[in-house]
Amino acid sequence: MVENIKKSSIIAVWFIFLSFPLVVLRVDYIDKTIDYRWHNILWIGIGAFFISWVWRYFLKRKNESDKSSEGKNQGTSASTSRFQVQKIFEHKFALLGILIAAAIVPQFMSTYQTSIFITAMMYVVLGLGLNIVVGMAGLLDLGYVAFYAVGAYTYGLLNLHFGLGFWISIPIAGVLAASFGVLLGIPVLRLRGDYLAIVTLGFGEIVRLVLENWDVVTRGPSGIPGIPKPAFFGVKLGFAGNMTYLFYIILALVVIAMVATRRLQSSRIGRSWVALREDEIACQAMGIDTTKAKLAAFGLGAFWAGIIGVFFAAKSSFVSPMSFTFFESAIILSIVVLGGMGSVLGVILAAGILILLPEYLRFMADYRLLIFGALMVVMMVFKPGGLITNIRQQYTLPKRNSKEELAELHSSET
Amino acid sequence: MAVVLKTDKITKSFGGLLALDEMTLDFREQEIVALIGPNGAGKTTFFNNITGMYTPTSGTVEIFPPNQKSVKIQGMKPNLITELGLARTFQNIRLFGNMTVIENVMVGRHCRTKSHIFGAVFQTSSFKREEKESVEKSFALLEMINMSHLAGNLAKNLSYADQRRLEIARALATDPFLLLLDEPAAGMNPQETEDLDQLIVHLRDELKITILLIEHDMKLVMKISDRIFVMNQGRLIAQGTPVEIQNNPEVIKAYLGE
Amino acid sequence: MQALNESGSFFLELFFSGLTRGSIYALIALGYTMVYGIIGLINFAHGEIYMIGAFVGLTVAGILSILQFNLIAILVLAALFAMVYAAAYGYTIEKVAYKPLRGSTRLAPLISAIGMSMFLREYVILAQTPDFVSFPALTEGLFDLGAFSSMIQPTELVILIFSFLMMAGLFILIKKTKIGKAMRAISQDREMAMLLGVNSDRMISLTFMIGSALAAFGAILISAHVGQINYNIGFVVGIKAFTAAVLGGIGSIPGAALGGIILGLTESFATGYVSSDYEDVFAFGILVLILIFKPAGILGKSTTEKV
């Protein structure tokens, strides 16, 4: 106890020292004035004192649990697997609940609220898309926003020049973004993890800079205004009607993305992604063409980003390069990281927390990115698996009581 | 007996350092062959050169898959070599720790199956059939190594000996005709080692495959090998039956020093 | 003749401005390369430390100028404080965001670093300002270049001289001192170095501190040259310095210096002779090309992963 107080006090003093010139002082060099904010010392001190205490406590607990799990390598058998199966059912109920609530929600909510929920659901799909790349395949893609931009500009430009509509643009943008992902992927995917991160970041920035500077095609920084919203079977809806319609479109997209991701997770290709993440060398030694697996992940991730890009353009009826900065990628990444790498439910939960919470807790809004950043660090330190640990699909041996079935199996093979 | 793999003067140098020096040897059908030698003799380097992890500086590696034409495989990508029927385990266990035991084995089925994104998303009937087959085959392999009751556990939670055995099952899932085991008994206690030697012989007899192992446990090597190759400083210094090797003065010198 | 002269001096102008930029990239690249060399981590927050160095320098310079210190004293103290603070931040960041992650997966520290970088940007926005603020021209009066001033500005010359001195100092530190030897030993083989009695945690901390201080030093010089700073200055400079480090061969200290200079010159000539719209695209383009075609860089050694 005394030891802890001493340690935390030292840390508090240290952080007061660190933050002093930035948090307490603010100098205006032109007016020659200094703005003193002494009260901040108190906040920093108290904050550092308690946070360091909690930090130490959890770090200790984490180290202890690491050690104990090393010790009992064996004793995990049937009991855990039953527990896991049960959990999967829980997930299904949770998903059902979310779905029902989400379907009813727009009937009772203001247009503004509906719009916030739409945004959150867009991030769910983006998160699920990036989750394929980062969470499953373990490829740290920091330029994900580029594919989102490709989708948004595809719709914006196709509509501007050729008058193409929302629905036809969706598959075009999806395919275009996916091919873009594969094209970018071909040269970069043989790079090691951290280099891949930097190169994708570079690509993301290049795409944004090209959008900004290639005025002739993209209309530069001023962007493309007046992008139409989807029409409901040719009927023009009012503002509120449009929002509700968009809400259901994105809800459908969320469901499709969720189901698709879940199905992929327990499939040949999904397993090869996870194997790739776990150990690339062993993965290749098991006969998996790692380049193909990576390209598939990249392409599919980009596909979702492209589709949501179209949706984004329709919702905001305006696209400009400003919407596609690196920090957009970072936000999507923090959703994946917070939710749990590879976990579908985790992504939904994380998108809910990170996008909705700041909207409702207004005092949080200013600190949003600060909290995002801190959360990413805290998650990596304490719970690198994310809020919801991804539960692997359980397989049981199909009962061999029906001989016909087996026979059928063999006959269909030939 | 027919030869299944033949190397001709394969050499590997790392920036002037000769790790493999003109290794010429062959393995035959349904043999258990051991590759032994002191630490740093180049045994794992040899493995890596025939499984495509490294490209030999010179020399050729030729395989003779059953009922197929022979293929020269030096410098091929590892996944293609695995597809051709060579499978391996790793000295420093490389399982997919956050996947379940059964999934680890199912990953091994990857190169023998072909469903892709479309099939998985739309749950086509061919996808379902293939999945079911994968599950059955993988369970059968787990039964063979006595681990089917652990199928749902994460690989990282297994005991050391189980992890080594799971690596073998995973490699077998790729339907190899030649299985390469890199120190399969490392870290096992005497009982586990004994189970392992029975397993290796059983696999050879049951699956009719050739097994090459790198091993330091001489008792195991002498007991189950048909032939033994001895390496020292990147070179092959002796080959023969266990009895011949035990009495070979070159080998004794290599192990005990001058 | 006149035209030739003009194009000649335009060339020299671009050359010196490229060299100036390049030496700043080099100073920051050293931080990336040293950290990478010792623990194999891309310290994403390094650009943010550079930015914090600039803000601390501004605060100190502001106070001292209100107290009417003379310009040289302000410059020296501002640089000193910026370096000390940057080192302290670097030290703390390593302890908080990277040290607990040693031995985890490769992605974890990278994500943690991105989080830290976001955090620090927001921290400066909230604590100071989201806008550009002007930074005093502390280095303007140090030299009088007379006739040469059309080719190279005095502030640029200051950057060249001081960054050169700093780098020379670092080389001596790494090559000649015991600390440098210990650092090199850890980057070769950490476990072995620890067995031989090198305190690896302390050396890692020290590496972060030295790299951070160098970045802050560069930040003061360049901010005094450019005349304004904001929270965002670390991001692009950080990526460019990283490019420089990769270009020269990440992990190699002379490589970082060389990479910085090459990148600075390329950028300068490309913007001067081709187009200034795509200034940043050139840097990113170089980065992408290098990583794809020669990931080991100019002076780096390529490594094969052990199986």
C-alpha cells in the first residue's frame, strides 16, 4: 500500500513534469502573452496517480495469469469446448436481439438519430471488411481508407459523367475497389508485416493526394457535390423518408457482411487466412499459396470498403478528399482492434462504442480521438485479443450411422 | 525398392559459409530414414532445401511421386512442393496456436480441396460436401494420433508432446508420400518417445509412406530406422543400416571429436 | 548567358534546399533506425515526438523572449529544453506503450504505436491549439551570407551545420563509447548481450531518448526556418523520415543519414523541375518502390528468416 502510494506519487510528479510546458503553459509568441492554466496540474496529477495504480494492478494480474496458463498447459479439454459451444449460441441470440432492435429503431427515432445509427452501421461494415484483412489474415493495412475513397468517387464520378444510379454503382464500385486492392496487393504482399503497414499507409496517402491534385478528373479539393440518394423504386422520398430508406439499406448490408464473414471464418479460405496470421511459414509449408490467400483477403476487404464508399457518397451527397485521411483508416483499425481481431460480434460492439458513445456523451466528443488512441494502447497492453475473444468454430464428427449417406458421398465424388 | 526422392550434389552457402556441401542421397519407398549428426551439421538446412524454404546454391532435388512423372523441385515454392506430396514438421513447433486442434489439421487439407470465397458465402452443396469430407478426414487423422478428444482445444493450450504429434497429423493431412519430421521427439519424456516411435512405424505401415526424420534421440533412431545418413559440417559422412552406422569410425569421430 | 546563370542559381537553390530538408529527414530517420535496430519496432509515434519537441521549444522561446533574453540564449535554451523533454517523452512512451508488449505478436506493438501517435496529436490539439502558430525565427541572424543569400538562406545553413554536427556526434557515440558498443551488441543479439551483462532495458530506454532528442533538435531548426508549426507537422515528416531510414537501409545509422539526404534532394528537384502539386507523392512513391524492390535499402543487409 505504502509502496503503491509512493510509486504512484512519483509517476504523478513525472507526468506533471512532462505535461507542464504543454498543458499548463500556452505562449502566444506574437502578442508576448502567457496563458497559465494551473488547475491542469491538479487533473494531471490525480489522473496519473490513479491511472498508474490501476495500470500496475492490471499489469500484475496479466503477468500472473500468463504464468498460470503456462503452468496448466494440459487441463483444458471437454469442459472448455462445451463452454465455447454454449457461447456461440449466446452470440446468435445477441445478434438476433441487435437485429430486431435495429429494425424497429428508425420508427421511433428522429432523423438526426437515424443518421447517427447509419454512420455507426457504416463503420460496422468497414470494420468487418478490414477485419478480414487485419483480424483474420493478420495483414496490417493502414491504407484501407483508399478503397473507401475509390468506392465513393466511383459513384460520384459515374453519376456526374454518366448519370449512373446508386444500385448499379454498388457492384461496380465493389468490383473496382476489389481489383484495386488486388492490384496494390500484388507488389506489396511479399513484404513483412511492418513494412506492409507502411506501404499501405503510403498508398492510402497517395490516393488521397491524387484525388486532391488531379483536378481535371476529380474536381480537386472542392469535391463532387449533389450526389443523389437512392430512389425507392422510382419514388422520390422526402428527407426523413430517405434517411429511413438508407437505414434499411445499411442494415441489410450489415447483415449480409456479418453472415458472409461468419461463413468465411469457418471455411477453407477463412482457415487459410487465420493460418497465415498465425504463422506464415508453416502456412506455406501446409501447401497454401500465401500470395493468393493474401490477395483474396485484400480484395475482399477492399470490396466492402468500395461498397460502403458508394453508400457514404449517397448519404452525404458530397465527396471530397478531406473525408479520406489516414485518421479515417486509424478509426476503422481501432474498431477492429477494440472489438477483437477476427471477431464479428466484437466489431459490432466496438463500432457501437466508438461511434455512438461520443455522439451521445457530448463531453466525450472533444476527447474522442484521444480516447481512441489511448484505447488502442491499453487494448494492446492488456487485452490484445480485443473485447470479445474470437471463438473458433467447433466441429463434431458426423455420425456414420447412415451408410447410404457415405455411399452417396462417394458416388457423387466420381 | 523404388526411389522417391533423390538429391544430386545439393550445395547451399550463406555468404561464403558452406552449410551444405554436395549432398547426394536418396530415399526409397516406405522406408524410415534418419538424418543424424552433431548440432550445426546442416540437417535442418538440408530439410529446408528440399522443402523449398531455401533455394539450393547448386545441385538438384528430384522427386518421384507414385504413379506420376518425376519432378525436379529445387527452388520451387514450398506450397507447390507440399502439393506434390512432401510434408514436413518443424523443429521449433510452428502450429497455428489460436486455431483449434481440428482446424490445424483441416488447414493441412487446404491443398487437397478447392472451394473458395463464393462457395463459402453461398454455402454451395459442393462446399458443404468438401467441408464434411475435410472434417471426417481430419478426425480420422486425430484418431490415429489419439487426439480426437482434444479436437476443440486451441493448439497453443496443448502439452508439448501433443503439439509435436499434432504437427505430424497436420502434415499428414496434406496426403504426402514423403513425410519429413524435424526432431519429433525433442522435449518428450521416455514414455512419450516410446509412443512416438510406435506411431512413426504405424504411420509407415498404415499409410505406405516414406518417413525421413532428423533426431537426436539415438535410441529411437537405431530402433526404427531402416537406413541412417550421417552429416557433419554440411557433408554426408556416412550412410547405412543402424548396425553399420554404430560401428563406423567416421561417425564416432564426428560425434566424439578427434 | 543570363539565362544560364539564372538556371544555374535555381539549380543551386534547389540543391541547398534539398540538402537542408534532407539533413532534417536524416536527423529524424536516425531515431527510427536506432529503435528499429535495437528492438525491431517501427516507432510510429516518433513523428509526434518531433512535433512535441517543436511545441516545447516554442513555449520556452516564448517565455524567454518575454523575459527579454538575447536571441542566441533563447535558441540554445529552447533547443536544450526541447531535447530534454522529447527524451522524457520518448522514455515514457517506451515504458507505457512498448515495453509491456515485448514478446507479443508483431502486430501488437505496431498498433500500440499508432494508438500512441493518435493520442499525442490529440493531446497537443487539446492542450495547445488545433491551429497553426508562428514560431520565432531564432536562427535567422546567426550568419550573414551577403552575396550568397540568393542560393542558400541563413536558416538553411544553420540547419546544415548543426545537423551535421549532431550526426557526427552520434556516430562517435555509437562507434567509440561503451554505451554505443552496448547498443550495437543488443541489436546483434539481445539475449547474448544480456548474458554478457548489458542492461538491455536501460539501453533500449537510452536509444529512445537519444532518437527523440535528435528529432526535437531537428524540429527546432526546421520550425525556426519555416516559421510556423501545428499538431500535424510530425505526421508527414515522420513518414518521410521513415522513408529515408528505409531508403538507406533500416537499422543502419549511416544509411539513415544517406537516405535522408537522397530523399531531400530528390524531393527538392522533383518539386522544382516537375511539379510542386505532388510533392508528397514523390516521397511516398519512393518509399513504396524501395520497399518493393530493395527492402534492405542502400546500406542495409538483407536477412532471411530462420525456419
